[in-house]
Amino acid sequence: MQNKVITAVTLSLLLTLSATTQAAQLTGCEAKKEEIKTQIKYAKEYGNTHRLAGLETALQKVNEYCTDDSLRVEQKEKTAEKEEKVAEREQELNEAKEKGNTDKIEKKERKLQEAIDELNEAQNELLR
């Protein structure tokens, strides 16, 4: 039984990696459509009818409304939000340093690093 679970998880990870690699070659709306189609395939495979319905609706909306320009605007907004979050986390870290609480400083440093990582990811998406 455990071997079947491990095999299923491994297969799922390989399929996800393969789909991600394929989608990475596409850009804009085409990449978004391909990712949704991959998720639809998984939802069908695992009998997740509620997720399948939501994904099919999402695919329909992408087909109707998605433009590369709208994606670019959306990504710029997301990047701006991440920049604000980094600034907030920097301020929180500075306040923790002023108080001198090392536990809080470490926690705030981790949160700042997470925010920076999210910002970098958003900026990379913007460049695609």
C-alpha cells in the first residue's frame, strides 16, 4: 500500500514538473491556459468534480477575457503590492531592532526574507 502511495506521489510530481517545464516555454495567456488545462487533467484524474468545475470556468474566462496586456497590468499591480509588503516588513524589522528583542528581530528578518522572495518571484513573472 505504501509503495502505491509513493509511486502515485512520484508520478504526480513528475507530471507537474513536466507540465511546468512545458508551460515555462509559453508566455502570457497561452501559459495561463496551459496551466489550467494541466490542473483540469489532474482534477479529472482524481475525480475532483468541484475543482474541475471551477477550473473549467477559469479556462472559459481566460479564453474570453485574457490578453497579454491585461496580464502585464495585473502582474505590475501584484509587484507593487509585494514592494509595499517588503517596505512594511523592513519597517517592522527596524522597530524590532530599536527594541532590541532578538527573538522578534529573527522573526521579522524571516518575514522580510519571505516578502523579498515573493517580490523577486513577482518581478520575474513580470519579465516573462
